[in-house]
Amino acid sequence: MVVFHTEAGLQAYVKGKRILGKTVGFSPTMGALHEGHMSLIEKSRATCDISVCSIFVNPTQFNESSDLDKYPRTVEKDLKMLEAAGCDAVILPSVKAVYPKGTRPTERFDLGFLTQPMEGAHRPGHFDGVVQVVKRLLEMVLPTHLFMGQKDFQQFSIIARLLQLINSEVKIVCCPIVREADGLAMSSRNVRLSAQDRKNALVLSSTLKQIKAQYPNGDLSALITAGMERMNAIEGVDVEYLEAAHQDTLRPVKRWADSSAIVLCTAARVGAVRLIDNVLIP
Ligand code: PAF
């Protein structure tokens, strides 16, 4: 695996592959890698000739500076995992390399309603930072394919829309959520959960699963209200949202019959850690 720190070095490598007609899969990450990230590399390797990963803790997408400070940084371990997963190249750019003209966004994109609900409503400015960095990383890496996780479903939808808006030829691939044996969605933040919070965190996936199991019966809105009550009943769990939305538009869905492709999403603070999860229905 080749490790790059500069755009020029990586681009020479990628262009050398693309000129030979090879496809290049790109998995952007912020490090603190786990099996969820490895599934992106696995999918990239199965789909493309060359697999590239980035590790960059993007300061512009953190709306709470304490969250940025606390974000786990485990680069040595990450590199070993990527190597073992068969990743071909990784870039570890500095903030200066990603944002040579400063971090203030210079472009705006009309992403419509997609940025408004759920994470958009609870983390102001978060998606501006995500869009800014993913667009920039795509310019740096020059991939043919982009692999992103379903765990951040709203992020996936927004980046898919961004690619349309900029007429990009990059093909985006959504990789399913990887879960621990007990159902907890894998996340870089899980390592910050105390033993009790780790147990409490199971209420996110179990509530989503319970509501999905009712499909297409029962009153969806009532199920969601009961689900929120169930989650909030656990001491130390504070639900930010539990919402059903259309998978394509992210517009709210009130009744099962309103959409044939629903995503049920939640975010909650468990102790001091903010977690998200979702399920696709049916
Ligand atoms: O999902 C993430 O880890 C980040 O939002 C991403 C896509 C790497 C951009 O910083």
C-alpha cells in the first residue's frame, strides 16, 4: 500500500492507473477505522481495479469544536487495517493541503430539501462541510467510483445529488451498515461509550428493528411516538429525532402506504456520545 501526503503524489499515481484504463474506487474516511470502513474497501476492491482511501478529520463538518477535539485519531492502527484489507493507496492530507485557500467555503450548491431534515436540522452547517470536503477530495483523488456507507444515509443522498449537480461521472455506491453481533451500528464514536452507555446504545438499533418488524401494519406515526418514548425511557439516552422519510427525497413519511421505499432514521445522545442509525424499509 502506498501512503501519500500530497495531492500531487497521489494524482500521479492515480493518473498512471487511469491512463491504463483501470477503474479507481475511493473511500473517504475520517480515520478511527472499523469493520464498517473495511466493508467499503472490500466493496471497492470487488468493483474496481484500484482502491484508494483518505484519512482526513475534516474540521469544517464539526458544528461542535469539542466533538472535533474528541474525535478519535488512530492513524497507525488505521494504516495496518487498510494494508490488511488490500487497499492500494491512502492519502493523509493536512488541512492546508485540503484547503489551501482557507476553510471558508467558496462554492454553494442547491441541494434542496435533502440538507434540511434530521442531521441538517440538528447539526447546522454540518453538510456544508461534508459537501465542501467530499468535492475537494474528489478533485484530489480523481476516482471513477465513490464508496460511502448507508450508516450516514442522509450524507449519502446529499453526495449523490452533489455528483448530479456537478455533472460528475463518478459512480456512487452505497454500502450497507455493518453491525456488532448485538445490533449496534459500527461507528468510530462507539469507543467513547462507557460500559453502561454501550448497553444503553442498543436501544437505537432495537427500536428501529422493532418498528420495521411492524411493516406494513399499524399506525406508523404512533409507532414512531412509542419508539421515541421507549428510547427516552432509558436513563442517559436523549433522542434528537426518530423519523421516517422517503429514501429518495428524505421528505417525511407519515403512513406506511405513503412510500414504497422508506428510511427510518434516528439520532440520540447516549451519555456524552451522539450516535446515529437507520434502517431501510421494506
Ligand atoms: O462519513 C465520514 O466519515 C465523513 O463525513 C466523510 C465522508 C469522510 C467526509 O469527511
